[in-house]
Amino acid sequence: MDSLAPVPSTIIAQKVDPDRAIRVQRAADYPKQVWYLLASFIAFVSICHGISLLFSRTRRIQGRNGERGGISLRRVPLAFVNVFRVMAFRWTIPIGNYYTLNVAEVFLTAAYIAIVFTWSLINSTSTIGVKFDPKYYANRAAHIAALQTNLLVALAMKNNILSFLTGVSFDKLNYLHRVVARTTCILIWLHAGGRFQLGLSGETDLVNPWMRAGVMAGVSLTLISLFALRPIRDASYEFFKIFHFITAVIFILGAYFHSSELGPWGPYIWPAILLWALDGFLRFVRVVLSNAAFLPLACGQSVYLTLPGISVWQAHPFTIAYEDESKLVFFVRVRKGFSKRLLLNAEQGKMRVWMDGPYSSPPLIRGCDSVVFVAGGSGVAFTLPLLLEALEKSRSIGAPYPRILFVWAVRDQKHATWIYKSLLKALKDLPSDLPIKIEIYVTDTAGAHEEVGREWDDDSVADVPSRDDSEEKAGGSADSKDALDPFPFGDVLTIERGARPDLEKILTGEVRKTGSGTISVNVCGTLALANAVRGSLRSPRFGDIVRGGPSVLLHVEAFGTVALTLGIPDYYGSA
């Protein structure tokens, strides 16, 4: 019997890959390190949110009227906190014609991208000196991308644990959702490019089902990222929502089957599937409970409405303007698509409505010395319920009272009839010494100030003309000009026609009149209006605060995309 010839040791040495053990270890450790960094940051923000909530709930009205004194070292920490708020959230950077990001968003975006790609490409030089060896970074990038899928889904959830922990509402987290999605998309193509460079053969040949699943997942996420660009998304938002759902399902399932073939990487993906299923289940429970009137509503919150008569697959967000005799009233901005069909169906009679909510995190205004509400057009759907709540609490709690200022810029005075009934009811039997002022600015009187109104009100971009459009162009009817005239509380209400509010003068005046306490400024309207408010509160005011000036809290509830509406004057309805 022939004996086997011994294999030369030189041949064995040639077949040993000295980099393999290093690559495998780093591909396993680095994705976890990225996740630990992100989890640590989320924990830090959550702790800060908890401390902020504690201070908010123990805050008391100071009752000092613009008093300033010498420098107080005890107020230095408060001054630094105020400076941070101003620099992080009120200093903005315009990016093209479609985006304006604050410094915090820019920092988070840059830091996240830097962390993800640093951990994907660092230490990728082989033992023989090949820099950025695809054997090192290709699979590592895929593993990091797989773990990011869980964050991607978590940021998109309506019932959002991250919102609960950090206090940031899910709609504001949507920006970070898009950042994570686009970064993950690039990571996937970095992985694909590295594998292609190494060669696709054997078990990595594209004829294998698990490889095709990976390609399908990468292409799906790429299409989502492209269609999510604002100009494309705004062109047909309802199509985007359907397309996004279908391609997201393909991406998640394709990524799972692709990663499961490689053994231990499947568990990186299935938590995302679990999160998505959990969110769907919780939304179903919310629909059942909210339609049975079991869930409490907070002022300034929004709900998702589904109208089976229009579509059982589409749910659109609307802010609850107020409750009227056990009915929820919404201001609906009528445009093409869903809102136009809603108007046409509403004019024919009652409709069946499914409600999912409530959602969003309205600001806490308790204990503030001054509360300012600023709205443009149908943004009053957000500020009005907060005003009504503030008046009710002032009536029930008693002195000391906060100073309340309500500013509304609207294109036509007849639109003030939306809030007329609610104001009359809320202003009755108020304490005589409660300092309240309501200022309504009619920005488009007789068409003479059309361009002024368009920057501050949202209905100027409506695609559906008002039923009273002929009256507006002719200068408006007598009813529209006298919508709140006569008003029983004339000392509270002022109406300025053909002008818009001087926000810098109004807000700086409030700061000068308030001493040592807190001012809460809450705004809802167009991007131009929100930026005007931010600009008026952009000064850090470090020296003023240490001498006894107030700290200023700013809450911006901005309009969203075409279908993400808060309301419009053409129609208002109840559910």
C-alpha cells in the first residue's frame, strides 16, 4: 500500500493567513463598540432630560418684574445652560433651499458619521502593509450596518422608547432616522464594494440565494434614501409613504436572510423586526383605546387619522385644536391629495374616522413667569390648546399668575372665527389681575400685503382655492373684516391689519419685563416664522442672566411636508 508523502512545511506556511484571526476579532468587537458609544450618548441625554423634568416640575413663578441687580455667582450655571440652549438649538445653518439645521443637528450628524466610518475603516492595514485592505473593512462595515438597523427602526417608531427617554418627540427624531438610513446605505455599499474587489465566487457567488437577498436589501435601502430626498418626497408624499413601507419590508427581510447565512450575525437584525412588530401592535392597541375614549389627551398633542372612506392604508397626522362638546376639532390644511379628498367627503356629511394617538411631547409651561405663544396661519391649532390650558390653570390655581401673550399672524381676519368661540369661553370669569394679551395680525388685507403674508402664513401655498376666494380678492366681506368686532374683551384683544408682528421687539420686550424667572416661548408656523423667532432669541445673554435676567425656553412645532399638516382655513372639522 502506497504511503502518503509528507507535505512540505513551506507549503503549509503559505496557506496560513496571519490576518484572519485579527480580522475576525475586530469584525466582532468594533460593531459592539459603536453600539456602546451610541447607547452611552442616549443614556447621557436621558439623564439630562430627567434632570430637566425635575426642574420643570418644581419650578415656581418668581413674580419679579424686570428687576436686575449685581452679578450673582449662583446664577452662573443657569447662564451657561441658557448659552448652551441658544448655541445648540437657535443658531442655525441653511443647507441649500430645502434644509435649515441647528448646530445640535449638525454636530450630531457629523459625530455619528465620524464614529461609524472611523470604526469601519480604522486598523484596516494588513500585516504585510496593505492599507485599507478590503479583507478587513468589507465585512466589518456590514456588521456595523447590521447593528445600525435596530437604531434605524427605533428612531422611526411612533411608540418610541427613545422619545420617552430623551423627551424628543418621534417626529423630531425623524431627522436622525434619515441620517442613520443614509449612513447605513453607504456602509452597505462600502461592504459590497469591498466584497466585489475581493471577488464574488464560490459561496459569495451571486447565484446563491443569500447573496441575492443581500443585493435586494442594499438596492431597497438605496431607493428609499433617494426617494426620501425632500424635493422628491414633497412631489408626491402619499406615493412616498406607500413606496417607503414596501421597500422597507424588503430591506429588513433581505438583510435578515443575508446575515443569517453567516451564522452569528442574524441576531444583529432580528431585534429590528421585533421592534417594528411591537410598534405595529402598540399602534393597533392605541387605535382601539383612543377610539373608545380611554386614552387621555394633552394640549398640543397630535393624532393620526385614518378615514376608511378615503383609504384604509393611509394615516395622516393632525394636531388637536380643541375639544368642543366631547368632540375633537382639527384645522385641516386643504391641498391636493388626501386633504382635498377629505374636504370633498366632509362636505357630503359624516365620515367614519379611526384615530391613532395621541403622540408628540408638548412643552411644560408650569412655573414660568411669562408664556408667549406665536402662531402663523393654521399653526394656531398647536398654540390655541396651550393657551386654553394656561388660562384654565390660572383660573383654578390662583396667584401668582404668569404673564400670557398670544400672537397670531393670519392672512384673512375671517379666519379668526375658528378660535372665537373657544376664546369667549376661556376668557370668562378670569381673575381681573391676570396679565393676558392677545394680538392678531392680519397680514393680507385687501391683497395689499400678499408677499408679507406668504412668509408668515401657511395657507398661501394651498392648491385648493377658498370658497370665499372672490371676496378675498375684492377686499373681503364685511363679515370677514369684523370677525372679532365687537369682542367682549376688547382690553385683551388687539387686531393689526396689513402688518405682521415685530417679533424681535415683542420678545425682547418680554425679556426686559421679566426678572429672574423663566420665559416659555412656543411657536408653530412656517419655516420663516420659526426662524424669525429663533433669530429674536439668538443672543446668549450671559451677563443679563447672572444679573437676574430670565432664562428663555423655546419650543418650535414646525410644519412638515405636504401631507404632514396642522390645518388650513378652507375647512375645519371634528371627529
